[in-house]
Amino acid sequence: MLLAGLYSASSTIEFTSREIVRCLCLAKDGIDAVLLVFSLRARLTDEEQSTLRTLKILFGSQIVDHMIVVFTNGDALDEGETLDDYLEDCPEFQEILKECGDHKLLFDNGRDIPERKKDKQVQDLLKLVERISKRNNGISYMADLSLELRENEATFQQKKKKIEAMKNGLSSKEETSLLKEFEKSYKKMLKETEEKVSNQLKESLREVREQLSKAEAKREEAEKKMNENHKLSADEIMQLREDLAKAKVERDDLRAKINEKKCAIM
């Protein structure tokens, strides 16, 4: 199961919901692995950093046991630089990688990448999926949404078989009408599931934005205090300079008076 762009500006929540439901329909027997795809050519946005939290809301917290973080554009790394070298300067990925058990892979996207290297990267991914499956005792992850879809699918398949069994006793018009009604019910079920996913995504997005807003407010407050402290320090320095200048004037006046007294004595 591949998930990317949950918060992409190029895709709507409705589109993302349809894609999630489509993936779940294709994975009726459960999810062997979830691939989180990020490009090395772009830093994570604040919302993208909340992808993990959103996935937990949608599929349950145990989904992290089946997750792999895939980094693309590996050919964008500097010569001799490794993925681990790159990630040292990317603290925004640390929480995601920690949750995923540091399951990560790097893929190159350049046109001049040798086929042998591309094949190896694909094989590395398949091996990692197999390793994760073994670690989970070969049990695919079945989210609540997956179970719901599978149960509904089974119900509709039973209805379809009944319609097919009734073929001999139905006219062509009646059979067509029943099949259309069946397809209508099935599409309605998928639509309701998409709306459920869409509502969960919207709620998650709302919570994420609230958190980002609070974090931004805290950051602004911290900057304000820092600037106030800096201003206070600057004012204190200025006051010290004024006191020093005043003390210098007083010292010079005192020296002048002492010199005058010496001259008077002489």
C-alpha cells in the first residue's frame, strides 16, 4: 500500500479518500506493508510531518509495524554522501523513522541510473517487505476500514450470486434491473466509506492545523520574549555606557580641581 501526498496541495481530500478506499479494496486480505514516500529534493512541511499521526487515526496505531519510509531522488545526494549522512541534518524525519523501526530505503530517479542498480533497489524493497511480514508472523494488518470493506464486499458478492442463481426465473429486463440496483448499492457503500475517510482526514487536518497554529503562537511569543530580553540588554548596555561617560566627566572635573588647588598652593 503506497501513501504519499496526504497533505499535497495538488490533491484534494476527496481524491485522497478515493485512493485510500481503492487501495483498501485491492488489499482485501489485509496490508502487508505501507510505503511512506518522501523526496530528498524537498524538506518536509509541518503538515507532512503529521502524516504518521493521520495514518494512526485512519488505520490504528499498529499500522506503524507495517510501515516503510521510502526516499526518492537518491541521485540528488552529494557524491560520497549516504542517506544516513543526509538524515543527520533532518530532525523532522526522526520521529517517523523511530516509529517505523528505522525501516527505510533509498531509490534513485535519474534517467542514467543503471538498470542493475534499479533492480537491486526494487529487490531490497521486496526483501524488506518480506522481513516485516515475518516479523509480524506473516499476519497482514487488517484495519477496521479493511474489515468493513471486506464484510460489505462479501455481502454484495452473496447478493450477486443470488441474482445469478435466479437468472432462469427472471426476464432479461428484471435481471438487468436487479444488477443495476446491486451496482447502485455497491457504489453507495463505497461512497459512504469514502465520506467516512474524508471526514477523518478533515478532522485530522483540522487538529494538525490547530496544533501548528498553537506551535506558531508559542514560537512568536518566544521570539517576542527573546527580543524583549535583547532590548533590555541593549538598554542596560546603553545605561552602562552613559554611567561610564558620566563617571569619566566627573573624574576629569575632579582632576581639574586638584590641579587648580596645586597651582594655588604653589
